[in-house]
Amino acid sequence: MIEASNISKQVVTSEGRLDILEEINLSVAKGESLAIIGPSGSGKSTLLGILAGLDMPTSGSVAIDGKDITSMDEEGRAAVRAGHVGFVFQSFHLLPGLTALENVALPLELQGIDNALQTAREFLQRVGLVERLGHYPRQLSGGEQQRVALARAFACRPSILFADEPTGNLDTGTGKKINDLLFELNQEEGTTLILVTHENSLAARCSRRLELQAGRQVETLAESA
Amino acid sequence: MLAFKMLLRSWRGGQLGLMFSSLLLAVAVVTSVALLAERVERALVNESSAFLAADLVVSSSVPIDPTWLERAREMGVRTAQKASFSSMTFAGDQDMHLASIKAVESSYPLRGAVKRSSVPFATDELDIEAVESGPLPGQLWVDSRLLPLLNIKLGDTIDVGDGSFEVSHILIEEPDSGSSFSAFGARILMNWSDLPASGVIQPGSRVSYRFLIASSEGREDSFNSYADWLREQLDIHDRLITPDEAQASIASTMDKGRRFLLLAGSIGVVLAGIALALASHHFANRQLLQVALFKSWGISASRVRKLYIQQILLLGIAGSVVGLLIGWGFHQLLISVVRDWLPITLPAAGSRPWITGFATGILCLLGFTLPALWHLPTQSPLAVLRRDSQAQSLSSLMRGSLGVLTVAVLLYWYSGNLYMSMAIMLGFAITAGASIGVGLVLLRLGKSYGHWMGSIWRLALSNLWRRKKPSLIQMVGFSGAIALLMIMLVVRTSLVDEWRWQLADNAPNHFLINVAAYELDGVKTLVEQRELETAGWYSMVRGRITHLKNQMPSAVAQQGHESLHRELNLSWTSALPEGNSIVQGAWWDADSVAGNNFSEGLAPVSLEEDLLHELGLALGDTIGFSVGGLTFDAVVTSTRSLNWDSMTPNFYFLFPEGYLEDYPRTHMTSLYIPAVEKLLVNDLLRSYPTVQVIELDKIIDRIRTIVSQVTRGLEMMTLMILGCGILVMFAAVSLSMRERLQESAILRTLGSTRRLILGVQWVEFTTLGLMAGLLAALGAEFAVAMLQRFMFSLPFSWHPWLWIAGPLGGGLLVGVLGVVYSRRAVVQPPLRVLNSL
């Protein structure tokens, strides 16, 4: 499903060249779940961005479903992302002017899917928010906002879901509930899941994990416990 | 349609309010002004047509070419002929008078109406009747004063040339009577068909012919093509008179009023444009996350661009349509205020104001909103993960240039006046340039010296420096708005001041002319008995020009210019009369007229500047005059411009004292006669029938009403533009509000007092407003100087109050707005404030 070979990422700062990622190799099969773990600043989110085609590596290549997205231009990568990829973010990224229902329906509408609102309603029901369809993000708690974000991500039925610290902004109890929901939906939808976290408990629920230390892969595709 | 849905959601989310209202205001201001200006202009043309008794007139010294009449008939254009001449009239064997006669065809007047009465010296409106035709064949309508002059009464018969006519009515006023001083005889209106029988017009008679034309109902196109054809037929004897020339004094007031409306409208558009640009900038910032999400979901840049362009177009159409409606409503309101000043109904406007309004909306969006949103499609999808991966917006220089270009196009297209557009643009450019240049220095100074002051000042001034880019953008917005408002207020005040004399209760409203020397004391006594004051008595002699540059004018030249074939009024004075100013040469003083510079018999003369050019003369040329059969030569020593608006006697030819006194002279003056003393005119004419009274009281009343109503209209317009200014302030204040509220909420969380937080906001905004007001005064002073000089012909003057009111007003207004806006940070719990951002 996803094949990454020799991915390196360097940036030039005022203090000289900085290596963010060095020679990362990984392969994730359809339906697998992979946790990218490591301390802050180890390059987890950068790797996630590159795997999702949001960012470009300085060298190396990434293929999604056999298509080398690193050789494509932004429009080509956007076309690959469309319909294939879903995201869940640490800070939820719900649009403040839209209700919960509209937030979930928006990507469906952009894809031109009929009955976008109906589908969105179903997914909000699945995350237990059917009572809060008309609420705006500011009227929802953090956990509720992330549930809306999960509904939004899964409603498009992506084949790959990228999650960036999905519970990083939530307390432990709420975080656990969100994690349960994430894995439950993931299983039901048969989605490939790649998530970034520094929570060991969350990483442990993934089928595999990859640990980064200062941009280097220190544990290569270790089997999860 | 997704774009429509997104637009509705943004509207509901409150993100479009400011953009929409700015757009609405731009369109409404332009539409209301354009509608009003066009309708008033059309009314003015109609009104002026009535003063001309036609839509267009050809004045000629020879009879009208019959082919013109024939062609007009073929093309369905209405025509009337008129001949003016002086002729002796007789009643019985004893009484006679040299009358000023107009013979008119039955179709006369083509526009307006003739006022007649059956009561001599009628003043009561009930005795006066307005009719749309002249006298029937065999009848005469005469000036009241002809009755005592010829010792006759209505119904009697008098002789004109070889014909006898019944005096059937008193002639009160013809639409094209004008106020020419050249015809001193009592006026008589007769039918054109009586001319041959009377035999008054012989070869060599001095006759002025007029050919009046007007369009038939619904045949304007045909009229226009006839007028074009007619223009090509004119030769040296003929002169075309348009409605514009017919009513110069009212037209000048109206024109200045119209220019002010245009100025106010243009300023409104610029203000609304700034508000729109600021609001769009704000809107674009709030769209960045949404676009990053779209891109992460695989939406292409071109699709994002399309979605936003569709939204802008929808917004533009909605805003323009609502703006048009509001503009229409506002113009109706303005009209209800100024309705009285035109006695006729305002004609409906054409399509142009609507097109102008709608196009303004679309153009504003293209020039102000599109550049602000241009970078959105280039937003990186990575921004969903990393905040530092935001798209770079078009450079401020680029956006500024596009905005300036839009403003320039709008201003010029809208006003059609290059000077005004340039003055506003330059004033604004100076203000904006100073805001950025001087503003940066002021902000830096504030930061450097702020630490000597209290904590509030220190924090506020370093905040301003830290946020220098938004601070400068805000300063441009504030100072631009303040400068434009000041420009408008100053011009309005100067105009109202200039018009004040016309509003003065005792401005002269009657001219008494042709007062013979032996009548002077009697007339003076009559005036003094009523305790009325004159504008001073002027002496004048009547003379003709015999030579120009020592040569007799050719026959062609004589027929070509009125001054060469009729008697002229020559006057003398030692001091330059009020309202006159020397254009070329020098006014005489005691030395120059003492006889040293002029050989005997060669008199110095000062000419009105336009006449000098029309006669093909230059300074130093000689003119030969004949006065009562005696001739003398004069040399042109200066030219003057005259103020035709002043209700005091004006002369084309002025001589120094000591040259004309020996010739037979008459006297003239102007004076204010209040309505209650109006009967003085009748007493005067009964006792001194040869005196001519020119009554301007009705015209002056009309000017006065127009001026006061136009002034009220301008006040309303000023209020509307002030509304635009406040909107800009709001847009500029809200620009940095999100960041400010966030910081304030964090400070509040850390235990800062309400006093500190509001104090910091107050100092920040007041400082910005103060600086903006100071810089605005600079730009406004410059623009006003240009406008006064080139557009309103007003003298230049400094406005010290701008330099005080600008900073004070700016500081106070911006400070209050800022604090009111940021009060939320201290009245709501910090968490709620943070969640709502």
C-alpha cells in the first residue's frame, strides 16, 4: 500500500543544514496499522507529511498503491490524496464557522458525493454525536471535537488514514475513548492506519511501529507487543 | 452549487459581514450619487431649455436659411423663428417710443411658457397667466411701462411701422427674456406673420434673428442628427447657443454642487474600497486553514481557485444588487430633501447610474478582494501539520498597486475629472506613504522611549512595534479614512462659505439702468424715501466701435460679432471694481492717467479678457469709438476677468476718470428691494418710464433655495460618507483583533488586571489614531489645496484646525473603537474568549 525508500529530509536554516530525516525505509500493507513514535523533534510529523504526500523528501521516494508520488507535481499528489487519504489532527482542525454536521459533510461535498449530509449524519451517529449535529466546534468539548474529526476522516472512506497525535490535546480518559473509537472505526472500515504518537499505549495497539530518534530509524518495523 | 453553500456558511459564520457591508456601501454610495447627479443634470438641461425656449438655438445676424426649415420639417424637428429689433411705436399724433420688439412664429415658445396679464404692473400671481404661445396676428403684448410712455391703455391701437396693432395683453416674462442690458426700449411681442405688412424690416435694418429648435416627443435621435447636420451649416453670421450657456449663474452653483457630490461619492468609493481591502485581507487569513484542509483532502489548486472566484462573483452580484437597491433608496431620500429646488418633476434616470453602481461592485471585488485572496490556492497542504507552512500572500506592494490602480480607474471613470482624481489619489498616496515611512519611525521612537513611561505605555508601545506590519496597515487605513473625511469636510465648508453671499438676505436683486442725468436725483430720492441702499451709482455712455487696430472692421466681422454692430456700455472708474481682477497689463494709477503716457485723445481702456480674444485684439492695440457722433481712440492697457455671479454692475469696457465725462451719459445701480417694497418698481416706472428695471429677485430667490437645498443634500451625503469612514475604522480595528484578544485572554489568565489590559489597548489604538490623524492632516491639506485651485476655483488657504482636529479626533475615535472592540477580552472568561477564536 505504502512503500517508502531511503527518505531523507534536510532543511537549510540560518545555522546551516539540518537533517530532519535520514534514510528512512518502510512498507505498510493494506489494512495494517503503523505507529510512528519518538520524542518531540525526532521528525515524526515530517515523516507523516511526506508519507501522506503533503511534503516532499529531499531524497528518496514514496509510492502509494504503486504510484510514485514523489515524482509527481502537487496537482498529481492531490489527485492521489483525493479519495484515498484521510487525516486526523492533534488540534482537530474543525472549521469554526461550520456545524458538526457541515464539518463532516464538507469533504464529501467537495468530492461531489450525493447525500453528503445523510452520510455525515450516519458517521456522527457512529461516533455518538447524533444529538450535537447542529453544534459549532466552540460549543463542543475537546473529546467531542475530535470525535467529529474522526467522523469527518472516516466519512470519506479513505483507504489510508493518517493521524497526527490524535489524542495529544486530550486528557487520559477522553484520549482512551477516542483511541477506542479510532481503532473500532479503523477495523470496521478496513482502513490502513498510520499514526504519530508519543504514547506507548496507543502505539501498542498498532500492528507495527517505527521509532525515530533525531530523524533516524532506530527500530525498524518492530512487531508490536 | 458548492460555492454558494460555502458562501452561505461563511456568511452565517460572520466572516463576510464586513466585506459585504463594505461592498454594499461602495455600490450604494456610487448608485445614489450617480442617480441623483444624472436626474438633476437632466432636469437642469430641461430647465435650461425652458430658459432658452428651445433645446438649441442658432443666433444669426441674417435671416434663417429656408433649407434649414425644410429639412427640420422633413426630420420631424420642431422649429420657431424669432426676430429682435428696435422700432419706433406711435400712439396718436403726439406719443412715440423706441421699443424693443420681438416677432415670433406661432409655434413659439418650443419650451417653457410666456407669462402675460390683463393687469398693468401686475405682481399678484393670480393676475398672471402662463401660456404656451405668443400673440395672435394683429395683436401686441407689451411691457407695462409702454402704457404710461405712450399714454395708452389695454385694448388701444398703436402703430408699428406701416401696421396698426391692438395692445391685447401685458407682457410679464418670456422664457428667453434674459437680462441683456442692450435693449433699453419697452419690450413688445408681436406675431411673425405681421412682419411683412408692418414693413419694419428693410434691407440694412439691424435685426437679430434666432432659430429655435426642439425635439418632438420620442424623436430625440432624429433631433440629434438634425442638430449635427445644422452645426455643419453654420457660418460666420451664426452662433449656436446651448442650454448650458443659457443659465450660467444657477448652472455654476449646481455644477459645484454636482462636483461636490462626485467628490463625496468618489471619497465614499475609496473609503469603501479600503474597508473592502482590509476586510478581504482579514477574510483571507481566516480561510488559510480551510484551504490547507481542502488541499490535504486532495482538492487541486485550480479547483480551490475556482471555488473562491465563484464565491467572490456570487458575493459581488449579491452585494451589488442589494447595494443598488439601497443606493436607490438613499437617492430617493436625498431627493425628498432637495425636491423643492426644481419646480418641475425630476426626469427618470437612464441606465447609466445602474451600470455604474453594478460595475463598481464588481470592480471593487476584482481590485480589492481578489488580490487579497489570490494566494489561497497556493496554500500548502502541509499547513495542516505545520503552522509555519503558510502560503505567501501577494506582496503588499503588489496588492497596494492593484488597489491604487482600481481606485484610480474608479475615480476617473466615475468623476470624469482628472484634477479631482489626481488630487484624491495624490492626497491619499502622500498620507499612505507618510504612514509607512514616518509611521515606522514614530513606532520605533515609541518603542525606544516607551520604557520611561509606566508599564501600560511600555507594553503598548512595544506591542505596536512588535506587530509593526499590521500596525502600519492599520495606520494606512486610519489615516486614509481620516484624510478623506477631512478633504470632504473642508471642501464642503469652503463651498458653503462661498455660497453664503448668495444666501445673504440683502444681496442686490434689482438693477436700475438707463437713468438719465436729469432723472438721477428724482430716482435717488424715490429710493431713499423707502430707506433702500444701492450698490453705488455708475455712470455710463453708449458708444459704438468704429475701428480695431486703426482699421474699420470688415462687413463680415461686423456681422460676426455682436459688439461690432450694436451700442456698447462704456464706463469709467479710478478704482478696480470689486469682483474684477487684472489678467494682463496693469490697472491705472494716478500717474499713468495723468496724461504722461497717452498722447492727447488716446484714452487708456481696460477690456474684459474674453472679449479681447473674440475681437482679435492684444494689449497695446487701439480701438476707435464713436459716442453720439463724436469719435475718439483708446489703447488697451489691461484685461480683466469679471465675477458674473456678483449682483453688481459689470462692464466690458472701463476707462479712467477724465475721458468720458463730457459725453451724454446715463446712470445705473443695483439694489436690494425687499418683497414688501416691490411696488417701488411700479412707482418708479410710472414716474420715469424710460428707466429700465431688471428684476432678478425671482432668480435670486431660486438660487437661494437651490443653494440651501443643495447644502442640505451635501450634509446628508457627508453623513453617508462619514458612515463609510467609520466602516474603514472598524475594518482596520478588527484586523488585529484576533491576536489581541488571544494575548489579552492569556494576560488575563496570568492575572493581569482589567485596567492593564484595557489600558494597553487604549494606548495602542489611541497612539495609532493620533499618528494617523497627524499624517492625514498632511495628505488632506495637500489634496484640498489642489481641489480648491483646480476644481472649485476657490482661493488657497491653510487649515490649521486640520492639524489639531486630525490627531485629536483620530486618537479619540480610534481609541474608543479599539477599546469597545476589545472589551470582550475582559468581560468574558478567558477560556471562552480563547475557544471562540
